[in-house]
Amino acid sequence: MRQVFMNAPRDVSVGERDDPKIVEPTDAIIRLTATCICGSDLWPYRGVEDVDHTPMGHEYVGVVEEIGDEVKTLKVGDFVVGSFVISDNSCEICQAGYQSRCFHAEFVSATIGTQADKARIPFADGTLVATPGQPDAELIPSLLAASDVLGTGWFAAVAAAAGPDKTVAVVGDGAVGLMGVLAAKQLGAERIIAMSRHADRQALAREFGATDIVAERGDEGVAKIKELTDGLGAHSVIEAVGTQESFLQAFGATRPGGHIGFVGVAHEGVSIPADELFFAEVHLHGGPAPVRRFLPELIQLIWDRKINPGKVFDLTLPLEQAAEGYTAMDERRAIKMLLEL
Amino acid sequence: MRQVFMNAPRDVSVGERDDPKIVEPTDAIIRLTATCICGSDLWPYRGVEDVDHTPMGHEYVGVVEEIGDEVKTLKVGDFVVGSFVISDNSCEICQAGYQSRCFHAEFVSATIGTQADKARIPFADGTLVATPGQPDAELIPSLLAASDVLGTGWFAAVAAAAGPDKTVAVVGDGAVGLMGVLAAKQLGAERIIAMSRHADRQALAREFGATDIVAERGDEGVAKIKELTDGLGAHSVIEAVGTQESFLQAFGATRPGGHIGFVGVAHEGVSIPADELFFAEVHLHGGPAPVRRFLPELIQLIWDRKINPGKVFDLTLPLEQAAEGYTAMDERRAIKMLLEL
């Protein structure tokens, strides 16, 4: 089968890989319908994370082709959406809603690699969720978004306690930040301030529910948020970048007692000054999103045409052109790109 | 009147200061019944914070001697307990329960100084809470504790989501950590693990409700907590120290999805690696405790003899001997010391 490999930074190719086989009785083999390139895939692309002929991809939707003997909730032919982290969905941590930190957690990106024709998904019952039926083609991008960026933005909005009567500010106008806007809207937020300097992303943010746009960054951005919130700061802030600057921007934009939901993958060297954290007096929650917690609800919202997160994909290419997809993402010519199979 | 001054690091004396007067119509003048020395007073004592003939003290109980024209909820003769932060208790931030970050917030320690015969308390209606009557002498230490260490330990336990069915670990065996143990017990925690290497503090922790003691620190302490919690970590962790080591210990001791309540005053230079924060996937909340939020409830619990936080005071001296009190706290000969007036 075909598999996208990142051979080295800025060196992506589509190669051959053996078809996956059932290894454990809890496995399923899926044939991918669509996959995509994540903002986090750009870290190794840019040389910030190690990479060496690594099979890429951790976002996926597809059709179940084969199941192990112990798989109970899925059958061959089911259309499924899966999380970017494998989970058994039954351990104490999963039951508490933290499937991304399951006792059996495994990042799909590490070994599985869903930028491919097929993939072996361990703990299929705990990781995959079947859609109510075979989806119309127009729903595929939205279902694919649920696999990571939508689930991650949703988790950030929940972690930021977005809801009725709340003002939510979103730091980061990438796909996850934009999904955070959509999630805040769905969760009933009264006012949603998107921080973005790019006209196309601003337009998409407004479409997803943003009521205000702040183009300023850093201290100026914080001052603008304060100005829009009677000097208090937002109740809820979504941090969807993961840099030192974005963290401090989030702290500054949140009122005392408010909530920050952070999902930007923080890298080594980024640190939070404990005295700023102390005197900010905010609630802070985040990490790798437990997408599995939200998948049933998100799939239903998509199925019922209540949300259209698939709009975040502004570039679609066949799998063979994966390398061009990486370049487009890296150069920010695309917010999020979909690879067709 | 008499006032304790810290002239310079390790140089404490009792000097003369003009009696306070009503300045604003919302002020009250109180005559102190008791006051005490806080762990945070040791920062300037040890030269970590600037100090220059500074009037000291921010914990206090006393009797109202005079009120401004606009004070409505208090009358002369009332026995009152006040928070270590002035608050109007009416702004939007106060109403959300964050009186320590009130629009009119002012640290009592900065200018007022309650290690003295009297003190002027601004926003008296919003800062002070009257007890149901004149307290018996035996209740004074407990009421004094409510002013800061109990209120702070209580906030930490609430921020850590301590409650029924929860395992709570407490990092720090100072007065605040011990009050965190007491609070976790009152909030219904099933299991309370106190981290302490000192026999006297371990004994007090057990008296306040600790079910387990862990004497190990750092990685070994974390391993021990994991061992006691099926490898998962505690649901709730109270961080009551404020150092880099204690923060990392708290992260390590908390299960994914768990809560850390942190109240140890973090100082410049202490920082939290964002990647550790990200992958710990915990809830983090803390800062200067909004003691005013909890005062009515804490006073009632003390009044009804349901809790006895005053036991945390293991040294009592007259105000004149304040310097000896600082030395005893600094040398850890006293957990918490009370100054009688």
C-alpha cells in the first residue's frame, strides 16, 4: 500500500509499505477514505522534532476492512472516525474522560501513520466510533476534522469553560483555533473574540461564530481584549499555539478566576513563569485532547448538519501530492489540507 | 501605638507608629486581639524580597473601634476577622469569588501592617466579617487562622477539587499545607496523603485528617504517591510551597485529568516547563487565596467547634517579642506563631 514518509526535515515522499495485518484480537484494519496534514506535522518538517523515514499521519476516517476476534462494537463495512490517540476507553483514566492519557495510550503518529491507504488501529472498540450510516461525500471533511482539529478545539473550549454569558478569546488562528471558535459558539458563548491578522482566517472565524476580531498581538493584543471586556479580560481563553508568547498572551487576556484551555503543543524550552501564573489567578487546563470523549457528540452534530467544521480545509490534494501539501501548510498558503484517497 | 517593623533582613523590632485614623468613609479602625507571623513574612526576612523599615503583618482578628460613615454591616464593638487582601466584595471579580483580585484589591501586608495594636481596614464592609458574638478566648487562634492560613489551605483544597471519593495529596507541611489537610477532610476526601519529613508535623497532619504520610520527596515522593494510588496518581494535589521542586512534585503526583490547587507563593525564577504542563494534562488553579469568599463558612465551622485550625499555632508570644517569633519561624522551631496583644 501507499504510505507518506517524512524522510528528513522538508523531505516528504509517498512510498510503499506492507499492508497492515491484525496483530492483536482487539485490532481493526481500516481503509482510509481521507486523511490530512496536521499543524503538529510541521514540527518535524521544520526540524524542531526528530524525524527519520517516519510514516506520517494521525487524522483519519475510513471503512472497516477487517476486525480482530475481540472487537465487539464494529463490523466490516462500518464507516469510522478515530482519535489521534489510541485508547481502550475502559480504564479509570478513560472513564474519567481522559482517553488521550489512557493506560494503553499510543499516539497514532508515532508508528501507525494514517497518511496511507490503510491502517491498523489497536483497541478498535475504544478508539473508533462508527457513524450512523455511510456518509454523504460532503460530510467527509467534517468527519475527518472531528478526528483531531475539531476534537482538539472542542476540548480547548470545554477546558476554557466556554458557555452561555461568557466572553471567549481565542489565541491562534490555525485550524485548531478556528475550531475553538466553532466550539465556543456551539457551547453557547455570548461573545467570541478571534485573534488573527489574516483576512482569510478572520473571515472563516466570523463564519464559525466569532463576534469580534483582534488583529493586535502580544501586549497590544492583551490591551485590546481588556478594552473589549471592561478592563477585566475574557472569562475563557483558548490557547492554540504553544509558544511562550501565546501563553503569556493568554494569561494577560484572562480575567482573575477565568479559565484558559490550552492545546497548542508546547515544546521544550517554553516555560511559564510561576509568579505570573500565581498572580494571574486563572484556571489552566489542557494537553493532548481526549478527542474520543467528544467523538459521539461531534459525529452527531455533523451528521445532523448542525456544524460544518470541514470548511477549515481550504486545500485538497490526492495522497500522491502529499509533499506539495506539506509545503502549502508550511508556507501558510493553506490553513488545513485534506489528502484524498 | 506599637507596630512591628522589619528594618532590614533579619532585623525586626517593635516601634512606635501613629494611631490609624479613618481616611475614607468605608474604612474601619480595629483594635487587634491577636495577629501572627506568616510563612510569606520569611521571604523578606531571608532577603528574598525587598524590605526597608516596613510595617509587618497581614493576619488579624480584633474589635471594631471606629467606623466611617458609609460602613453598613459592622458596628463599633463587633469582633471581626478579615482577609489578608482588602476587597470591596461587590465588583464583578469579587462576585465571581475572587476577592483577592478585587478591582480595589490591596495587600494588607504592603502598607497596613497588622502586627500592631490597631489597624485601618479600607472597604471594611467588603473585607471584614463579624463573628456571631464575642468569641471565647479558646476560639481566638482558630479565628486568626481563618484570616490567612486556613482560608488559603481551604482555597487550595477547593481549587484541587478535593471531595468525596477523592485521594488528595498535600505537598508542603507548613501551616498552609496542614490547613489543606484539614480542608480536604472537611470537604469529604476519602484519602489524604500528607508529604512530610517531620514527626511533629506528621502528627498534626494526622490529627487534621491525613490518612497516609509520605516522607520521601522529589521523584521518590512521586513514586510513593503513585504506589499508593494504583499507579495513577492522586485526584487532587495541594501545592503549598512555591518552589520549582514542589511544583514538579505536584505535577508528578497528579493523575491525568486531576486537579492541582497551588497556593505556595511562587517567586521570580521559578518556572513551569510548558511541555511538562502539556503532557501532565491536569487542571491547575491557584494564586493568592480569595479568603473573603470562605470566611463566613469558616467562621461558622469554628464557632460550632467543628474544626480546630488554631492547633496549628505551636508558639505564642507577646507582641513585644515579635523578633524572637521571626527567629523561631525562620529556624522552623515553630510551625506557626501567634502574637498576643
